[in-house]
Amino acid sequence: MKQILVMTVCALAASLAIADMAHAQDATLEKVVVSGKRANRVSKGATGLPMDVKDTPQTISSIDQDDMTNFGLTGSNEALGVATGINVEQYETNRATFNARGFEIQLTQVDGLGMSNSWGTVVGREDTFLFERIELIRGANGLLTGVGNASGTINYIRKRPKNEDSIEFNLTGGSYGLKRAALDVNKLLTSDGAWAGRLVVAHEDKGSYLRDLHDKRGTIYGVVDGQIGDKGVLTVGVTAVDAKQDSPMWGSLTLLRSDGSQADFDVSSSTSQKWTYWDTKSYNAFAEYAHQLAPDWEAKLTYNYRHGNEGTRLLYAYSLTGVLNEDNTGLVGWPYRSQGNSDNHVLDANLSGQFSAFGRKHSLLLGLSRSKQKTAVDTYAALSHMLEALPAFPYGGDVYAEPEWGTRQPSTRGEQTLTRLYAASRLALTDSLKGIVGVNAVRLERSGASIYGTAATNTFYPDTKKVSPYLGLTYDITPDVLGYVSYSDIFQNQDQTDYEGKYLAPMKGVNAELGVKAEWLSKSLLTTMALFQAKQQNLATLAGRISGGSLDGQEWYEGKDVKSKGLEFEVSGRISKETKLSLGYTHLVLTGADGSDTSEWVPRNTASLRVDSRLAALPALRLGVGGRWQSEVSKIGSAKQGAYLVANAFASYELNKDATLRLNVNNLFDKKYITGLAYGAIHGAPRNVALTLDYKL
């Protein structure tokens, strides 16, 4: 944590120096631009244009800080797991994928700037205490990032400085030795409020229901913003995360036996050993300058840099035949040690504003961005104890000795650069009819291997150029009811390789959506009903393992055509001053080129609920319940899981105007289930509790 503190203090000190200089230059200037921005931040949603969620021709959900706090959702994966239409496939203890509308979400944004996830895989968890909210934009995301598929985009909205001083901290204790502390301090740095800073710190230390698993994560985030001259606003921030996981599961449970039966192990069962670990560190710095060119026009330049390190010692326990013997033997061990790093740079410049034409006012966004990602992984060969037999499962944490390791050797290197020119406009065609048009022109340059890729034979790629349109229409049926339709091309490069070790060609397709949105109860409640359809061609699909040759044992993929269609329904907002509601349902149909079902591990029906309210008879008490239900899932040659419901609840009591005590109960009915079937299987957490004291000044 010392490095984290040093980085943050340096960033804040530099920002304070800028603030002092600006203040000295113009001590009497009326500071209105920055305070207005702090008070009126608007999401740019699915198009990059500042539009209300109701006016956007795609479905957008949001999980705000109140929900994350009340329901005890301190990790990003847990928060995403309660959202409408999102499935979290936690297939290992430290890795997960997310899918929506049948496809993996491979693009993540922070404050509207996108970073791709290798293979759609996310390592670790973000601490939600850093964010004001998490936005979930379902459907094609090419307009946001230039490349994408028909799943959606996750957008983390960081906390920014506010217009008043405040301090918030909380302490939590709970099941499996959970200990957590978090602090959020906002401070006006100048007497006129032109400059302000915010510091957010969170530390979590906990065991697990899984044997020997232990997590420790420290996060610190500092951000300063302020006014430059009378038209400019500068924001700079630094985030650092140090996460350590001992005895992680690398790979999943093997549940299918040779006789066709499915094993039913205790939820604490783990394939890991005590000598294993998976440690990650990341550092993220950003700078953003916005300049008001005219009352309705703004130019913005943003730079974001992220550096990540990973160090691992792991044991992969698997069956050479793919199944357990009838006595639960048959697993062998594959020890693995690695050291990896990644660097991501994103530079974005855009111009946005409003213009008048044909007697109406319209919105326009023009931008140019360039992102560059470099990854490197080194490995240490296991000189002993390779592919040794493991005892009957479940076994203990000391049955497989740590091997002797060889010297550090380069394994994979990869680099990709994405340059894009983009434009979007919202055109007022009539008083009620609006058109949203957009286009992305991208150039993708790649070389080397994916961080999770195999030793591909074609490590040099031809540059990929693609122009993708986006079209949308919205119509105000009444002042509170809006109908919409949207269409976009989709394009996504792929990291998976075929039987010969060559990378698959990019996935291409189209996405269309039709829906109705309505506001109720004086605009405090929003309902959305959407029908969607997407076709993806040459989508990477796992085909098997290579037998023989230099790639022996490695998984290979083939491109398949997949069609997704379905409907979504969501209600979100307040049904009264003290009662908040979020209710969502998704129905999905996934078929292959021949019309038969595919991707059977994706649930065809899901429903989610969050509701909380104060009791009129006891206003200091707030009660809330939430849950997620999904239909049955399975995977050929792997496990099956029937339909299940996981329910959560909380009760919070205001001790006084500053202090609140909250009890959270997760998996209220102690449901036993498995998840992560896309890449394996792992048990979900049984019932657990946490008690938190929140204090605000």
C-alpha cells in the first residue's frame, strides 16, 4: 500500500499546485463552470450524446451507490449479478465472464472510455465504493468503442468531487472472518469552490466458504477537479489496487462421472493447494480537460493509462478423459507459475454541442480516439510433479507438493492499436420524432498473442479497417411514453485459435432493437419493454482439444453463426418517496446456423428484483429484499443446473442523523447451486451475513 499512497499523494499534490496557480492568476473570477458540471453530470449512455435514459434507443440499466451500499454489493461481480439481463459466469475464484443476450460482454468502460477484456475474461473484482453507479448498456456497442458485439457494455462511473465538504466511512464484519473498512472524503480546496478533491479508500480481508481460500484487497482513489480560466475544467485522478488471493481455484470442478452421473460435492470443495496464489496490482491514471467554446459547445480531451501486474502459482486439476471415475478419482495436476503485465493507453478528443437547422435544435458529437494495449506473460516451467495423480475428490490442501521451478522464460507477447474516427448526431425531425445517426471508422492493428491465447502461428495480422453505421429513431407517443427502434453493424476481433493454431477471422454481424419506454409517477419510475435480434457470423466456439503435435492438449475453436432474439422488461425508480424498486425479466432464444439450440449454458429466462422501503411506523428502519432467478442450464460433456432462486435481504437502522447500522443476509434460503458452466463449474456461496456501521459527516 506504500506505493499506492505515494502515487496518490503525488497526483493530489500536483493538482493542488495547479489549483494554487489558477487561483493566484484570477482570484476574483466567478467560478461557475466547474460547480455547474459537478451538480449536473449527465450520462452519455449508449450513443456518446448527453441524453436521458428514456430518450436513448437502447435498454440501459443502472446500479447506483445506494443500492450497492444497502445490499452490501462491495464487489463489482456481485453488483452486476443483480442487474437485469446480465449473467455473471464466475467459473474460477479469480476469473469471470459476463454475458448478455447470449453473448459475452467483451468491452468495459470507465467514465465512457472503453478498454477491451482479453477473451471477455475479467480478473478479480472492482471495489464498488469507488463508483457513483454502474451502467449496463445492453445491445450492440460499436458506437461507443468502434468494435463490439451484440451483448452490451459495462460502464463504471467513478466518484468525482462534489460542491460541499463531506466525510463518510464504514466498518464491516461478517461471515468467514470478513473485515472491511472504507473511507470517502470530499474537500473544497479553494474558498470559492473552484477546486475540489476527493479521496476514496477501501480495504477488505476475508476468508471463504471454499477450503483455504483467502482474499485481501486494498484500493485507493484520488481525484481533483477545478476551473482553468473562465471556460475550462481540468480533472486528474489516480487509482491503485493491490489484491492478493491465496489458494485460488484455477480451473473448475469436474462433476461428470464416467457412468454418466453428476457428482454432488460439498460447497466447500476446492481443487486448490495451500502453496498456490494469484496476486494482482493495477494502477490507473487519467486526465481530462473540457473547454466551453460557446454556451452550447464543448471540446474535451481525455487520456487514460492503466498498468497491471499479475503473479501466480497455480494448480490446474483436471481429468485426461474429461470425467471422474465412479470413485471420484481420475484427476491429475498441472502446476503453473507466471508473471505478467499489461499496459493500456487511451487518448480521446471530441467536440460536442448543439446546432440549429430547419428551425429546430440538434445535437452533434465528433471525435477521434486512439488506444494501445501491450501484454506480456513469462512462465516458469515445473521441473517436477507434473501430471501426477490426485486422490479421490474432494481432497485436502496439502496432497500435491509444489514443484521445483525453472528459470523465468518469455511465453506470450501481444500488442494491438485501435484508431477510430466517430460521429453521432441527434436530429429533431419533428417535435415528436428524433433520429440518432452515428458512424465509426476504425483501423485495428494487431501483432503477437493474446494474454490468454495459445501459441498462434500467425502472429502478424493484416490491418483491419471497418466502417460501421448506427441508426435509431425515437417517437414521443405522449409526453411520458416513447417508442424507439435502432440498428447497427457489429464487428469484433477474436483471440481464439483454430486447430492449426491460427487466429480466427473477426466476428461480423447486425443488431436490431425495438422498444417502448414510459415514465410514471411524475417521472420517478421508468418502464422499458424491448424486443431484440442479433446475428453474429464466425463467432468463436469451443470445438475440442488438439491431439498430437506441438499444440497437443490445447483447446481449439471454430467459427459458427449464432442468432439471438428475445425480449426484456424492466421497471426501475421510485414508487413512492421512500420505496425504491427495480424489477427485470429477460427471455432469450439462441440458435445456430441449422436452427437448433446453442450455448446451452446461457439461461433462457432470468428475472431480478430489488425493492427497499422505510416503515411508516418506524421511520428509522429501512428493509429491503432482492433476488435473482434463472432457468435451467447445462453443457454437453459437463454439468447441469436446474432452475434456482438466490434471495438477499437487508435491514438498516438509523442510530442518529449521521450513523446507520445495517445487517445484510445473502442467499437467504441457503440455496445450493453451481455457476460458471461456460468454462467449468463452481459452487455459489451459501448463506452468509455481514454487519456494517455507516457514518457520515
